[in-house]
Amino acid sequence: MSGLYDLHTHTTLSDGELLPIELVRRLSVLGYEVVGIADHVDCSNIRTVVETTACLRESAARYGVKLLCGVEITHVPPEEIAGLAAFAKDQGADLVVVHGETTVEPVAPGTNHAACVCPDVDVLGHPGFITPEDARLAAENGIALEITARAGHNRTNGYVAVTAREAGCMVVVDSDAHAPSDLMSAEERMAVARGAGLTEDECRRSASINILSDLLGM
């Protein structure tokens, strides 16, 4: 695969503006080959979100996109993250993102740690001032930290990049898209990565679709 990926997008299944298939279509035109729809979930809607997204796999494939049916576990008590992540995978989720301790929302303390020790979590989204200890745990468990384009959440991108580098942790570059204007071209993705302070080699690796072989076994 040589195209682009985005593991963190939202649709009308939570607080996004686009129907899932329109999101996929718009990203396919921009050159994306892998799209993760990771709408916000708690215990009330995991099954519905995964089942509804899964019905679009064939439609996405017609546009040349491998659709990853995902969830973003959001604002739940940290003690519930492991159980919900396992449940999401049991329901058929390809991808589990956890809404990390961004500095612009009242995420419960301990959320980052709970995500970093959970084997069913794939990506810790916008983890804010994640501790070096939690970043090392993420590295040990094969969990990627996210460099995000999302306004507000991206305030700590530079800190996340440095902390991930020192911990030996995988880094992914995602849009956290909620609207058409949030979708990024290849050049915009690289600008986000460079703006976070990643080296050119780190930019190429984090922005490359090939990182998904290490992260998701693709």
C-alpha cells in the first residue's frame, strides 16, 4: 500500500457532520487507502456503532478504501476502559481508540494510564501531557500515541512527539475529523507531523501507511 491512512474520524454516528460513506468518499478522493471511523462510544452504543459501520465495508472497498470499523472510548471512568475495549473487539471492532487526557476537555485523570496498559487498545488519541511512564507502557503494549490535527487537542503535539521518541513509542498522525474542512491532504499531514517536531525520518514513518503493519498487523 502506498496511499494515506487516517485512524481517527467521526461521522453522524456521533458528533461528526458527514454520513460515513460521504466521509469515505471524500477521503478516497484525497488518496486515502485506509480509513478508521472511530465514533465516540461508551457502554450504551458500542454494539450499534460497530455494527452500523461494518455494513459499509463493501461500499468503501468500491472506492478503493479499506474501512476499519472502530470506536473512540470517550469520557468513561478509567476503570471501565479495559472492559469496554475488550467488548468492542468482541463485537468486531478493528480499531479501538481511547480519548486521551487532552488539555481542553475534562477527561478523567488516569484515562491515559488505563489505555496504555490495555492490550485491546490500539491508539491513545490526543494524550495531552502523557507521563513518560505511561508512554513506555504504551510502547510495551504496542499502542500508538497520536499526533493530531484537531484544534485545541493539538496544543501538546510537540510534547507528545518528544515523549514518544524517548519512550520508543509508535506515533500516528490523525485528523480527528468531524467536518469536511478537517480532512487533510498528504501535504497537510506532513505539515502537522513536522509542526509537532518530528524528524524527517519520523515524519515519513508516522505518516506512512506502512506503520499499520506494526500497529494493526495489516
